[in-house]
Amino acid sequence: MLMVKTRIAQSGTHGIGLFAAEFIPKGRVTWRFMPGLDLIVPEDILLQISEASRSQFLNYCYVDKFTKHFILCFDDERFINHSKEPNIAQSQVASETEGVEIATKDIQEGEELLCDYDEFDFDAHRKLNGLDLYKYAIDRSKENFQEFAEREHNFITKLFAINTKADTKN
């Protein structure tokens, strides 16, 4: 749940972005997971939805690097863009379900909120490189899926396995 006032608008970084609609001082919590609004979606649900829905979901969710949960934010937080020079950072807090996001510097009203996807999203590599989940996994699996899984050691193999299981159920 966003803890600061924001708006979405055209981004100079990528597509649509999330912008501060108020001054945000350094150290302020800007987002925290809110059970009942933000969703933790289990793998078995992903197995039950269509390929088109699953692809759309995987585009907007993130996969928490620490818990490996598929998280879908209910609010406009899903429009925050990636930067290697972010003004928002994720912090793990023992009392929080999925950590919190904190301003790493003073953010002026109208400034775009940016985070480093690599900090928290286990699926960041695929998203940031514009890799189509199905094409990427299927092309690699043609080589030999077991070798691919052992060599890659990343979440794309798990996503491919989920989609393979889902395809056999449909």
C-alpha cells in the first residue's frame, strides 16, 4: 500500500511511471505490503489461469527475492520504474510481511519514484531484458532442460516449470 501521495503519468524512463504528488523526505516509508489489499498469489493459482492471464500477471507482479512469493500490488505501486540510481529502496523489516520501501533521498513533488528491480524482484533479469517468458524458456529447453536448469540457477526455470505444468492441465 502506498504510504505517500502519488500520481501516474508518462515517464521519461519507460512508459508510464509513478510520480510524487507531495514532498517525500529521505527515510520516509513510501510503500508497505498490506494484507487484504496487496496479494500473495500462490503457484497453484498461477497453474489454473490461462496463459494470457498468467503472462499479464507475471508482467505486473514481482517475485520477492527473500520469500519467493508472487506479489501483486493493488495500487499504482506497480507502475514504479527501474533505475540503477533509485530514489526508493526496499528494506527487510522483521515485523513486515514483505518488507517496506523507503525514500533514499529527499524526493520533490513531481519527481518520478524509481527503484532498482534487482534489489527485490527475483524475475528482474527477464523483465529488464524484455525476454518473453515462453520463448526464452522454450528456446533454452530445446538445448536440454536439465542442463538449462542447472546452468541458469535462476527463477526463470521455476516459471517455466509452472507454465509447463499449467499447459498439461489445460
